[in-house]
Amino acid sequence: MKHSLRKIAVSLASLAAAVTMLTSVLPSANAAAFSQDPGITARAHVQNVGWMPYKSAAATSGVTVGTTGQSLRMEYVNLRIDKIPPSMGGVRIRSHVADIGWLNAAEAPCGTMLGTGTTGQGKAIEAMSIQLVGPIANYFNIEYNLHVQDIGWQGIHRNGAVAGTTGQGKRTEALFVRLRHR
């Protein structure tokens, strides 16, 4: 019995040492994955224009897609976080579309393009919510701003907050999105 208890105590001590080692290594592995400035790529499908070209930039600088001053509705948005391993998390995006309401959220790991909205239906995105998921959310905030009909640029929204309007029938015309270090 004494020998069995000693064996269990040694096993528990070994397990505790392994857990301590892993928890000390994992944060530095995550920090290394986030040490470079990630990129961000986006594009929009716009009324009377169709698909606009992809725009890419350092994620902390951000990108703007869509149009302003032309009274054209933004109908669909594609978004991707670049230069971050997929294992470090991803993005969740959701939109509120005219005459439809909230669409199901789309979620994809970093490095994978995802999107929200409709094409070929002539319906405007009226509001959006964007958030980071997984470990990346511990290192960055995602910030976004929508240019809305009769309002203009609304101001920065972060981490899943709803930007735009619902129930007012106002189209979004452009999106600015960036990451900010926490």
C-alpha cells in the first residue's frame, strides 16, 4: 500500500511538472505566432458595380471596401485575416440584410476567406457584427466602421458590437475594418 501511494505521488508530481512546462511554453508559442503584423484582405459586392477588387493591407492599418458619395448599397462583404496560423483562431461575421433580417454567422479560421450578405437579390446590408474567435482574440481587437445612408461614418465598433442600423431601411455603403493590439 505504501509503495502504491508513493508511485501515485511520483506520477502526480510528474504530471504537475508536465502541465507547468506546457503552460509556460504555450503562451510564448502564441506570442510568437502573433509577433508579426497580420494582414487583412477584404472586398465588397456593390450595387451597379458588382465585385470590387480585393484590398489588402497591414491589419493594424485596415482596409476600406465599398463606396462613399455614390449612394450605392453594399450587398456582400468578403473578409480574411492573413499571416496568422489557422490554429490561432479566426473571424466570425454576420450581417442584417434588407427584407431578410439577420443572416446566420459565417466563421472561418485565419487565412480563409469568409463572407456575409447576398448577391443577385438587390438587397442591402444594413448592419454588421464582426468578432475574432480563438486565441487571436486575446491578442487583438477587431475594429470596424460602416458608412450608412443619410448618416455617414458611424464611428468605430469593436469585437462583435452591431454597426449600422436595423429597422430603419438604411443601406450600408462602405466598411472599414482593422485589428488593434490589445
